[in-house]
Amino acid sequence: MDRINQLRNHLEAAPDAIAIDHRRDAGAPLLSIGGVSVRVGCPERAELVPYGARLNFIDQEQEFLRHLRWIMQKDALGQGTHGHLIAGGKLTVCFSPPGSIKRDLIRKYAELANREIEYVPLSKDMTDGDLKQRREIRSATAYYTDQACVRAAIHGRILVLDGIEKAERNVLPIINNLLENREMALEDGRFLVHPKRFDSLLEVNSQDELKTSNLVRTSENFVVVALGLPVPKYDGYSLDPPLRSRFQSRNISVPTYLTQLTVLQRSYPRVPLQTLESLVSVGTVLRAEATTANGSVSIPEFPLSLDFVVKVLNFLPDVNIQSLLDCIYPYPLMNSFLEHEERSIVEAVYQRFGFGHSLIVKGIKPQTGNLKWELNSGYRISSIESSPDSQKILARLECHPGKGASVSATVTRGILNSSEPEFFVRTDYHSNLLVSLMLAHSANDFCIIGEKGVGKSALLRAFVKLFGYRVEYIPLYKDMSARDLLQRRSTNLKGDTVWENSALVKAAIEGSIAVLDQIEVAADGVIASIQSLVMDREITLPSGALLASPWHYDRLLRSLSESELISRNIYRVHDSFRIVALARPLSQSVGTKSKWLTPELLSLFVFVPMRSLSFDEEKEVIQGICPDINEDVLQKLLNFAKLLRSQHDDALRSVSNSLSTRQLIRCVRRLGLYPDDSLYEIILKSLLSQFLPSLTKAALERLLQDSQIVNQAVDSSTEVQCEVVKDGEIEKLRIGNVSHPVSINSNKLLIPNIIYFENPTQTVIMREMLKDYVLGEHLLLIGNQGVGKNKLVDRLLQLLRLPREYIQLHRDTTIHNLTSIPSIDKGVIVYEDSALVKAARLGYILVVDEADKAPTHVTSVLKSLVEDGEMVLSDGRRLVYRQPDIHDDNIIIVHKNFRMFVLANRPGFPFLGNDFYAEIGDVFAAHCVGYPDKASELRMLKNYAPSVPEDILVKLIDSFDNLRHLVDDGLINYPYSTRELVSVVKHLEKYPEEGLGRALGNVFDFDAYDSDVKELIITTLANHGVQMGLQSDFKVDLGVVLQLPEPELLETWDISKKSKMEGVVERIRHQLLVRN
């Protein structure tokens, strides 16, 4: 500390050292920094003057004071004429790292000068209505409300445009005239006028005359501050030249080593100075390496703030520091491919300053990108107890033996009582993760990163139970705008436009956890638009309401009552409020690491990675959930999973993604209820082996044999019976050895009533579907077109007498029309329940057809309902499985009988849909629906066409079977289905006189112009004795047949008379030539 004091004293005694001075001039308060002075303002709205604990030491360092002095210079210049500034943007060769320092400086200056701020976070979806004026409706009358730019110009406030590099280049130029001449034409007819011009007009006109002319004075105190990242280096739009020329620039670089060290020492005095020096040194060196690296070796940029690490060390000194560094700098997740050389640079820096390896790497496979690493804080949670502070909870932590004493940590709790999580197996690894989540929660918002199916949602559910939190679930999607995160526009019963708070705002006010699921799919800039809420706990909503931080709100209560604050639309952000993000490190759609984890996003969250469970951990979890499972069967299943996941083949690696821990638990639960089922068949069904290429399927079967999982012989002589039987007073549907009660008193209007002919193959599939229905699973049926997926679902529901709601998805399906249907009733926007909401509320079956046709980010919201038991609707309501502790009119309780039956075509060509199964398929019990076998197809066709001869039906079945084999061999693309075979025999049944060839033409005429396919079809059909109307392209052209005339005697001659003979020959030749 002595060294720091010596350096600080040296800087403060330097000739160019500056300080803040508060004085009065003619009774008016002045703020002076280094000889530059401005008058301290007298704000009209005190809530717009920033105040925050984050700014405590920013005015005590020379480096920050010089920035504040420059801001003051531009503000003073603006008060005399018109000046504007842009802080932190690289316009020539300057740049600034992501972080809050730019915004903190502006907020600190406004606090010192007592100036009001209008804060506008910019994003790609920003429009002119968000900057100037927005149309509203009151009492059936449309009018305009001023937005931030106009309010700041009229009332002389500081307009802060945050994220200027994110706005479209054609949006910001609409305020060019306001910046240059202090003039702007507004949508409501008013006109903003330069203050000098307005004052000169006021000398010859009255105030009322100017008001009648719709002239409004622009304040001379109006200043515009734009905050941004340097472009290039970071992604974004460069400034439009006319806009750039109106600004002055300032590069706010990374604070110096001494400044960072001093601020951290003042903020966290219990942390040893040597530790602080090492931490700051690590950040300084890694930032230098990222900046100076050549094109061949590049490491991710180290974040600017070390507050999380030092804050945890301040109350938990024995924690593993390297695990804290991993939380703020998960460098392997930030690049598409992190090579060994790049990793070694980071690890060498860590070792140089005494932190060892940054990651405990158990195995990295560069070809897959699967990171198998974990954080180890060195502590475990032994107990959680109540604290004297009602908003805190006391967590007792046990340190590893020999590494330190047990400690108690007081952390923020939720608004509910703490309880033990249900159905959660706490392994050593999960206990370690819970400590990491607790440490992240104690200091900041955090993000859990892990592959699909590793248990992110289950871990979060356990965490919120332990710490007594309510959850506001917010699934993100590609088309979500920044405004959608905060508020939604609607109308009330009078037809007036209103703003409805989103789940995020609701969580901030009530003190819940807002879960942002799949932040990797959100558009660029959407998450960054709420960075003031994440870092400062303050944000201005689109409606104009202000969410104030707890410390700012408490300060306002000194001068204003709570009712006055509510009347001004000022709401307190709850102390318990947290944001938790869930993300995947890999982009599942393209198979490479996505670039969503940008340096800017890195500064917003603390990151807690989750790896896949090890063999022993997975075994412990499964045995904890299914304790009655056979040990030998479980061992074989886990051995196979381990073997499959260790394969280097790309195709097998892709298959292994489907065998997540969630899928293994489903297999075990099924074996627990139906122990006679074949483990071999269950695994193949889970992996959709029926649709795998032949080589991949053969390799998969070899792995099963290596794991001693063999196919059990099944007695196929006994046909599975499907019947409704009486069991006492209860009717039951029995399919083979599976039975389930038939529903009574259900809505008969919605029960399917179809024509269905029983056949052995589809009866077996229905039995397997019924097993999963009994287990409480949601079902997914995948298959080619025309194999009977809809028929199977409708027949099963018909037998169980279950009503259904039906929804068919398509390319243009959105999140909104999937969950609600907006309409206008007497001028009021009302939202009618979609089929999904009706089925969930009433306990019906929801049949989702063509699920592969909708975008995957739309269908992925179904995962939140199936897996997490909660779903946010587009109108603000929520579907939940359990009644919450607090009454909420926007809560819809999901009926216990609700199920989803999802239908989709198999992935891959020629089906041009999305890979639904790869995205969220493992949350459903999947069933492959293939073609019926020959016996089943023959029985079915006989029922459809009883008068068609059986030999014809057999020929058709054999022909179509051969054509399907040609599809498997890749010779033709279109898979001819049972539906088309049925259509052929139905045509023959109705019109037998037209013949088989014409009936087949109804199916094969599609291929009449593809010569190669047509030849294969003709040959295949002919091999089975089927002749059809298509003509082959192979032709033999014969010569033209000419009929010769009757012979005619022209002349007789004697060969002995040679001279006469020659004359005759010449005449004949001449005649022939003339005739031809």
C-alpha cells in the first residue's frame, strides 16, 4: 500500500494535476475542474440526475478527472453556442474497450453538475418514433408524445445515445438539424427553434403568438453525448460522415495499472495488495496480447472489470482465484477454434502471476469443440439458514479438508422461503456448481453455458429453490427486438394505447429472477440494450417510466413521497432482482462456435460453464431418479453412451448429441416400468436409427455389440391385440401388455373419428406410443410423408376418447401466433387463446403438425413448456404447471392431462424442413414411423379395395417396396409412401375398367419428364409384372416403307446387238432420273 500512496502522491503533486472544486459565483454554485467551470444545474426532475454507488471513486483519480474536465469543456462550449461530444468511439485511430466506464463518466459528470440525463440505448430496430415523437391514442383521439431527443432539447438535458455503432445509418441523421442548428420539425406540427432565434422573435412577438405558431424554444443547455465502440475492431456501423462531422471525439482508453489498483484497493480493502497486483497484471498483459497479436495468433480480449473477482475475495479469501477468473474470462468459448498455441498464451500469463492453469481441462476435442472443463471454487454448501436481514440468506460453506476453515456467507435471497429442490440429485459436481452460482449471484448477474441436455435448467431450478426465488422465464428468439425485452404495446378496454411490462420488468420490480433462455440466438445488440439495467440497475422504459436503482430510489424518498414517485412513473428495482442467462457454447445449426459471446456481452455477465456429466456422475444421477433400475442394464447403457460419445467419426458424433443425460433418464424410466422391453430397441428408437445412413447404422450396431447390448428375439407369430376392455367399472384401452383408462366426460366434439384399418405394424407403434403416454411423456412422431403419422395419433386419441386441439405450423409461423391470436373488438386489441393455450388450460391433447416446417427458434419455445414447466405467451400471460405462491391474474395453470403430440418429417433431403429433432427433439419421446411391412400393407389394402385381386395388390406392394429400396440406395429421391399406394388401389376399386396402368399414372406422372427416374420406375414395375401407361424414352426408328408400282414391259432387246443395247440402257437411265 505504501508504494501505491507514493505513486498517488507523486501524481497529485505533479504540475498538471487537477482537482474538483465547488464554489459560488454571485450566489450561484459553480463546478470547477482544472480551471474549467460550469454552473451547477437546478433540475426540474431530480430523478433524472444520476446517483449510484458505482461512481464512488471515479472523481478521485487524475485519469478520470481529465476526462471529466474535457466533458466539462464541451458542455461549457455548448452552453455558449452549440457543441456536442462523442465519448469512447474510434473515429480515426482511437478506440475504447467494452465496459461501463464511458457511461460511468457521463453519469458522474451529470451527478457533479446536477444535470438531468435522457438515456437512449440504441439498437438495430430503433426508429425515428423512438427518437422524436410517438403516436398514442387517448379517448379515441390520436396525439403525439415527446421522446427522449425532444424532451432533452426542450428542457436542456444531456441526451445520452448509448451504442451509436448499433443504430442503422439512416436513423440517426434525422436529428442532424437538431444537432447543427438546434431546429427540428416535429410530427405534431410544432417546430423547435434555436434559443437565440426564439429570443429575438420574442422581442417583437408575445409568448402566446409564438405558441400559436407552434414554435418551441430549444434550451441552450441541451447537450448530446454519444457512447460507442470503435469500428473497426468491434462489429457495428461506422458513423455517417454528416453525423460524424457534428461531433467532437474523445478516446477513453483502459485505465492505467495504477488507477485500477488504487480503485480496487479503496473499494475492497480486505483483499491483499499482492493479490490485487497480480490480478491487475493479468488483465493488463492479456489485453496487451490481444491488441498487439499478429494475424496468426489471436486471443480473446480480457474484460475491463475485475470487480466480481475482488468482491468475492473480499468476503471469501480462501476461494480458488483461478475459478473466479474463469467466470469473467471463459476464453475457450469466445473464438471459433482456439488452437493450442493460443491457449498456451493465456495459461502462460496465468502461471506467470501465480494462478496456474486457467481451466481444469479434462479433455478438449478440437474437432468437435466440446469443452469438458469445470470450475472448482474449493467450497461446498453445507446448509442454508435464514438471516436477521429479511432480504438476505446465510449460506454456510465447507472448505476442502486442509485448505481452510468453514465460513458463512450472507447473500441476497428471493421473496419466497428457501426449500430443498425436488427430483434433483446433488452430485459433487453439482454441489460445486451450486457454489459457483451462489458466488456469481452474490456479486452480479450470471450466465450458465453448456451443451444441450447437460442439465442447465435442472441446475437453475435447484438454485432458485435453495435461495427462495420466483422465476420469470423469458425465451429469446431471433426476431425479438430490444423493445420486446422491456414492454409491449397494447390497448385497454377504452381503446387507449397502453404499455404493458414484460417479464423482465416485472421481475425487476418484484425481485424475481429473470431467465433469458438461449441468448445465443438473440440478434446483435438486443442484450446490450439492457446493459444499464444489468450494470446500473436503472433503465428508462419505452413508456417513459423509470426503473430506479435501490440506492437512487431511496435517495429520492428523502424529498418525494412514494405516491409522488409512483405518479411520476418511477419504480424501484428490487434488491433481490437478478438476471440469469442460459446459452450453448456451440451453434447447433452450423456445427461451429457462434460469435455471440462478444467482448461487450462478456462485460455484462459472470459465466458459469457446465460440462457433460462423467460416467460415475451420470450413473449417480440416474440411480437417484430411478433407484429400482437393474444395475447390469444401467451399466450396459452407460457403457454404450460413453463409447458412442468418444467416437471421432462425424456421423457418429452427430448421433451422440441425441443421447443426452435427459434421453438416458427417459430410457431408464421406461425400462423401470416395462422391464421386458429390449434395451437394444429403446436405444435405436431414441437415436432415430431407422433414418440413419447404412454405414452409420452399421457402425452404431457394432458399438451396441461391443457394449454387450444385443437384439432380443421377439415372437412375431403372436399378433398384438388392440381392444377396449372393461376392468370393473372402468373401461381401459389395452394394446398388448399396456393398458390405460379410457377418458370419460370429455369434449366429444373434439375427439377424432376416423376410418382406420387395424394392421400389425401400426398396432405395435401405437403400443409404444401408449407406453410413453402412460409415463407422462410428450410424444414426437417422425417419419416420411404418407406413412400414417396423423392416422396413428388420431386413432390412439379416438380409442382413449381424448379431445384434441390441432395446429399446423409453416414457414411464416411466429412466436406470437403460436401462443395467441390478436384481433380487434370494438377498437380494442384482444388476444384470443391459440390452440396451444386452449389445450394446456383444458387438459386436451395438442397435435402439432408439420413441426419441421416452422423456424427452429419458434418451435424451441415448446421446450420451455415441456421441460421447464413454464411458457411466456405473447400477450404477457404465462403457462405454468404449478400454482404460484403469489396470486397472479396472468397465470394460466396447465392441466395435468395436457400432452403434446408433435408430428414432423424426418430430417434431410428431400424434406426441406428444419431439423426439429436436433434442436429440441430430446425433450420428447420420439417414435420413428416407417412403412408397414408387406403383411400389414396387404391387410390394409384389402380393406380399402376388397374387390381388387390379391395378386394385383401383392405386385403393387412388392413394386413400391423395391422403389423404397432405390431411395435408400440414393438412386431416386422421392420416397413413395403408403398413402400413394392406397390412392392407387382406391382408384382401382372405384374405376376397375380403367386398368392398373392408368391408376399408377396418378402417382408416377410427376416423374414423366425425368428420364432417368422414369426408366427406373418402368423397369422396377415391369420386374414385378406391372405394366403402366408411361412410355419409355428408348425408341428404334425404322426406314420408310415405299410401295413399288406394278412392273411394266417397256421394251425387249437382244444382247447380241451391243450398239442397240447401249442406247436402250441410256434411255432407261434417263427415264429413271426424270421419274426420281
